[in-house]
Amino acid sequence: MHILFWKKGTYSIARFVVGILVFTYLYQGMGFEAQQDSGTGFPFLLAAPVFSELPGKTEMDVPARLTELAKSDHIALLDWAIDRYESTVTDYTATFYKQERINGKLRQTEKIAIVFMEDPFSVLMSWEENAGVIDKLLYVEGQNENKMLVHPTGLLSWIKSVKRDPRSKEVRKASRSSCDQFGFYRSMQNLLKIYKQAEKYGDLQISYQGRTKVDGRECVAMERILPPRADYPYARLVLEFDVEYLLPTSISCYDWQGRLVSRYWYEDVKFNQGLKLAMFSPKSQGL
């Protein structure tokens, strides 16, 4: 193990009730880390070939460089991954898994079909297993009054959709991150903020954790340890970077008691599928 330290109306009422329920559930970790702490509707996309051009495909030294930076400089690694992503990825589909500890209880792992586009920032989530009070979410930055649309489950499933502001005060009080922070790119940006903050304070401890696999794909694992501070979201963070994608396809977070707080991972990722904005319209998704 390599370790480094740095210094430094009825309908209206029903919609209102749904909104309250959604507040307490939806915003628990839609992104991997923040400064504050079925079917997709496009089945043909899920059968499409993976990626016309994989991040890192043209650089044969990616695994070696990734391993070296995992041992020595996670900030440089994240900077590199972000730059590569910006130049190679426009959209992707995937199966996303998340397991979170909410109010002290570790919940079941949720399985979610993801359709995502970077510009404009657009995300469609369709729950396939262990849905809570919603089973579908659509958010397109700058559209629908810049609000997300969600479809409730259970007795309220007759309601087509509920519109909510992902940045509302109520939501922010109950969330680690909102849907507008979802995805590889914004997650890496948020991770980088915490890394740089910890380095500035002299709190950053990192280590290389060896080779692992996520969804059968080769990954490099690395660990970050932070002391207890109000502005640090987790004590221990484990990132698993896909050596071909140069992206963190799995992130696990632990508290200062050593308990798993959350784990998020991607499977069956297919990049650059040529997604169009029309695919993210409420009408096309029945919302």
C-alpha cells in the first residue's frame, strides 16, 4: 500500500403531498459527493454498441499512468480524467446502482436505468428495482422552469408527474446532492473540490488499493482518508477508476465510525449514443 500525506386543489393537494414525500427521499446522494455533503424509454439505445471512441483509447499508457497517479497524486488524476471526459464524452446510457444509509439505516440497493446527456445537462432515471416514493425522474437544465419532473409510486401513481425545484431550501436541507449534480463529470468536479480543500488544510491522506473489477472490468482502486471536520462529507472514500474509461465507475463512502454511508456504481455503460434533446421531453417520457 502506498500512502501519502499533504500539508496544506384534490389534484393540487395530491401533488403537494407527493412533493413532501419526494423531498425526504429523492435527494439522498444523486451525485457522488458535494461540497455540502422499467426501461429508459429508449430500449434500442441499450442494445447499441459501446462507444464510438472510448476515453483513453488512443493512449496506450493509460493503465500505467493511472496506477502511478493513484499512488501519488489523486488531484492530478482527477484533473486528467475531467479533461479527458470533456474532450471525449457527449452522452451515455448505463445501469446505475446506489445504496445509502438514511437516518442511520442502510437501505436496499436501488437499480436505476440511466439516460444522460451533457449539453444541455439532461438526465432520465427509471427505477428497475427497489424504487421508493418515485420510479421515474426527468431533469433538463434550463427547461421545465429548471425543475425536475418525477412520477410517484403506490397510491399516488395515478398522478402523471410532480414538478419540483432541485435547489429549493427544503430539498437542500434533506440532501447530500441533487439530481442536477448527477453523472461522472459533476461528480468528479465535486470530488476535486474536497480533495483541494483537504490539501489546503494539510488533511489529505491518500493510498493506492490495488487492482479491482467493477462489472467485470479492470479498475484501479484508490483511497482517501480525512479527519472529522464539518465541511468534509465522509471519513473514508474509495474510488475505483476504470482503466479504459478513465472514469470512477464505483465510489464507496464511509463515516468516522467505519460504517458504509453510501456506495454508487455503474454497469453496462455505453458512451456517445447520439442522444437528442427530444428524447428528454416530458411528452416522450409520459411525464
